[in-house]
Amino acid sequence: MFPPRRRCRKLLVWIALAVVAQIMFTLFLHGEFNFAPIERTRTTKRITRKQSRLRLQSQGGDRLEEDHKFIARSKLEHARGKDEGTEYVESLVVNEIKSTDFPRMSGRNLKNPLRVNRRNQAINLSTAISGLQVVKEREIFVDQSARKKTYFDHDLRAEDPRRLHNLTELEDVFISIKTTGDYHEARVTLLIDTWFQNAKKQVHFFTDREDNELNERLGGHLIKTACETGHQRTKLCCKMQAELDFFVKNFNTKWFCHFDDDNYVNVHTLVKTLKKFNPLENVYLGRPSLTKAMEAWDRLDGYNRKKFWFATGGAGFCLSHALVARMSPHISDGKFADSCERVKVPDDCTIGFISESLLNVSLTRLNLFHSHLEHLPSIQQNEIKEQISFSHGYIGGRYNRVNIDGPFDTEQDPTRFKSIHCLLYPETGWCPKPEDVNDQKNLEEVPEPSEKHDCVPSDKVLLFPTRPSKPPDFTERKRFYNKAGIEEAEGGYQITVDNKKVKTPAGNLLVVPSKPLAMAVSVEWNSQVDTIKPANMHLTSLSNTVIDNPRTRNHDQQISHILEFLSSDSICFFADEPEELVDLQRKEWIPIMEWFNNKYSVPVEPSHGLLAATIPDDAEERLKAHLTPLDSWSLTGLEFAVETLKSFILTMALVENHLTVEKAVHLSRLELEFQISRWGSVEWAHDLELMETRSRVAAAVLFYSLNNRRRTLPSSS
């Protein structure tokens, strides 16, 4: 018996629908839809297809539509294939990536919308992607698929094919160097002889003093600003303002990079690194020195606290052209200086504030930038070629610089910049050739007579640095003696090593007035292990200073120099804000000032702002009368403590047993300690500086006490 006709009709309808669905599904998987004709252009060597299958007839679309067309065509080119076995590199810029943004292509993998299968070849477009950066709802992908570099027929933002792919070359970089008139000879000339030769057209120096001779050597690239000389915040911000204004008005390069005059810049690595980033996006490159985000109070936002990271200017930083353009309302025509005053922070900190807090562009950290605030000796010699910048400078009394086994020693090349340059560019004319270096090393291997202590005559002088000296001689020497001691001499006690008399740098016998001080100095010499480290031998250096008197000052001049610190005493200057710091200063400093006024009957008052405290003449005379009985040995120790603490008041409280060394150092660093509690220390530099400051102050107090006039040591607890 046959089924009813109505059921047969339903069955046939379902079968027909299934067949139609199968056909449509097959077409969906294997079909290809073209919405525009293929454009063909013939060259003399081959036919080059310029496919724009997704190009809409209307060219008035917005930027989002253009980006989607760009990425879609790029994916289609991958699917269709170009020359086999060649390399292909393309930068893809999109606002959003969705599977619906792309046309259906042959062999689409429905589980992975970005994976396209072309016949027997699989190309995974979601892998081998590097350099992802999210910048204001836009993303940058650099597709490094193994195909030929192909320039698509699409409209970007420049006609130059190199700019079409946002590739950066040396001529695309503007490099500004901040300097001052005092460093034209000491620093800038060294840069001219070294890395400046690799980027003469790109580097401009911004200074505060006219120097026609230097400007001629720089090819007219010395820019005289209207800024005053000094290292204060307002003067630093003034020079940064000049740098930014000059860049905006005179250059249309892709990158703005800032460095200091104590930086060596590896130009090749700088350009190589910048190639990895898109200058058409908001990019802020550099290296922070703090361990926590910095905090500042925004005066234009109700004094609200703002947290942000910033790249240390002493290491260098770079801003993309797009970011500088976005910063324009905050930096152009004097507005950068206003931004500095807005948060009351230095120039490099203000750059971070504008970028991160105002524009929401985060700092991209690169550990290839190096300032003197980090431990430069930790950089290995085989890593130097891959770094962007180096610096040098003193941290806690130690010369912080790169350790490199170069053709110059530390006396010929104290900054190590010449040795670094010869390592990177050995063909430089003034760099010694390898055979010359070997000959020099052979000469250096001949031992000096002073190193053979068993053959040194009894009157052999042992020179040692005098404090203070400029530049300080902190060169470490190999220990050449077995034991240091003392012996009685005319006027006191002679310091000896292996029974040989030690002399000062000026050739005078190192004779100290008291036996306790002589014993302390000999302990310094005996405490040196394998090398003699002058930076740690404060008592010896102070003794040399008293004996040689390198400043040729008399007793009254030395007292006057000490009293000069009172009008600019560090604990007399109180901050106006933030409120927490003001309260802390009042709590810690006011009791010390009251003790000082009562002890010496002087009316020293706190000061606000930049004006120095006013000290009445009669008060200064009373203090001078108190210091007059002290001899040059006691005054030298007192002076060393005052210069280290930057406070005459704290020094007097210290030598009168009212404060311990630890407390006096803490009070002298009160504002710094407050900042550290807020946003952390500067890598290792703050800890080293604290230990060195304590060491110097303790040595000064010990030196002050262990002489003929004063023998009572201040309490250490």
C-alpha cells in the first residue's frame, strides 16, 4: 500500500531543500566572489598583477573603512599567492579585527578566521606576528611571513615606498642634545670626536651660551636658547621647551629623540630599534629609573594625585612624530614650561606626565638606554653593540662607568666613550690599530719601581689624591705593600707602609698631629685588600688636604666658607606642597632649628621658596667666634661634613652629640626619603648614595674629633 500523496510531497520538499543546502554549502567553501575587476599593468620584465578586489567605487570612506580594505586585500594576496619562494613583509594597520571584515576566500578555515588554506599550502596569518602595540583603539601588527617584500597598490600616508611601510632610516630621526656653556669643552668636544660623526645632520645641541667656534665645528647645529644657566627644574624645562619647539617648527621627521651631553649614542642600534615601531602611532620609548610609578599633584585638576612612569632623560628617550603632534596642546609655544609648573617636576618627568596622564600613552620600556643612575659596570663588553646609549658620572663618590677592555686606559679615557667608539667603529682614524695596542700592553707589563716594594728606596714618595680635587682621582691601584704603620715624627706621627714614609700629592710628608688620628689613617691603608681604593679612604684624603692646602686659604677664609652654608642651609627651606611633606619637615626640622638657636643665641628662621634665609650680622659674628679657636684640622673635618650634609645646622648638632650620624643624614635627605616612600628608589643608586653619605659624614666627624683640639667622639646611638 502506497503512502498518501501529501506525505510524498513533504518528503520530496525536504529532499530538495537538503540538495540546495548542500550545493550552497559547497559553493560557500570553494567559491570565490569578486566585486571589482582585476587591474593589470605590464612591465618590461614580467606581468605584475595589482589586485584590488575589495576596492569600493566610492573613495570617500572613512579611515576605518580604508583600514579594513587594506587588511582584507593583504589577506587576499596571501591567499592568492605571489612569487613562490620569495620573502614578504607587510605592516598591517587595523582598528578592529573581526571575521566578518574579510571576504570569503577559497579554503577558509571556519575554526580560525585568520587561517587561509590555498590548495596544498597552509598559511597561518594569526601566527608569526610580532610588535603588537595597542595605542588608542588601534593595533599594529608586523606580519613576518616568508615572502617577498611587496608594495600594494593602496593609499597610505606618503608616496615614498620606504615611508609606505613606515621603515625608519637615519634621516628620519631628529636627535637633540641638552648641554650648557660650562660643558662645551669638557663634554661636547668628546661627543664631536666620537658618535656625532655618525649623525652630523641629525644632531642638534641646545645650550645657554654663545660659542661661535663650537658652532662652526658642529656645522651650525649649536642652538643658543634663551634659558638661564643652571640645573634647576625651571631651567631644564626651558631647554626642553626649546628642543620641542625647534623640532616642531623645523623638522618633519618620524622621530624625536632626546639625550644629554654625557651620553654616548650608538646611532646604528638606535635606528635599528626605531625600525621596529610605527612612527605614525603614539610611541613613547625609554627606560625608567624608578621602581614605582611617580606621583605628582596636578594643579589644574584640583591638586589630584597623578601616577605615571617616565623615561629618564639622562639615558635618553624617543617620541614618535604622531605622539609629538598629539602633545602639541601641552608643549608648543611655551606650553611645555607651563606643564612643568603644573606638576612641579623636571623636564623628563613632565614628558611622562603628558604622555601617560594626559594622553593615555604608556611608556614602552627599553633596557637599551643607560644612565649613570644604574650600575653601568654590569654591562658586559659583548653586549655593548646592542645597546642604544651609555652614560657616566659619580654616584656616592664612585665613578660609575662602563667597564670595557679598550685601547685606552682610564686616565686617557675616563668616560670610556673613546674605547666604546673604537669597539663599534675600529676603522676610526684616531683609534689605535691592534698591533699598536699590543705594543702598548707590552710596555705596560714592565713593572714600575714603586710596585717592587722590596726595591723601593726609603725616600720613595707615595702620592695620594688630595680632597677636594677636580676631577677626583679615584683610580684603583693594586696593593703593593704588606703593612701600614705609624712612627713618631716632628710635629706628630708619620704614616708608613713597609717602613717607607708616605707622602702627599704635593710631596709633603704625611704627618698627622695626633696618635689616634694616625692609627685611624693606618687602619685605612691596612683595610685595603687587593687594590687601593682612594674613594673609601676619607681620612687619608682629608689629611692630604690639610697638609697641602690646595685651595691656598687661610684660617679666616676657611671659616667664612663654612658659614656661607648657613644662609642656604638645607633644613631652612620648607616646601609649599604637598601637605604631607610640609608636615614632615615641620615635625623633623623645627626642633633642630630651635636647639641651634638656643645653643648659639642666633635667630635662624625657616624660609619658603627660592629666597635664601637672612642671617643677622651679629649672629654670624657669634658663630664665627665659636669657630675661631678650632685649628685647620678640625675646620677641615667640619667643612667636609657641612659640604656632605649641605647643612651647617645639622653638622653642629652632630659634633655637639645632639644627633647621631644616621639621624643627621636622614634629616638632610628628608625630601628625598619622602619621594622614595612614594614612588620607590632609583634602582640601586639611592641605596649606594645613602651608604656613601653616611660613610663620608662619619669620617668627617671622626677626623674632627681625632685631632689636638677635640678628642670627644659624638655618640653613635
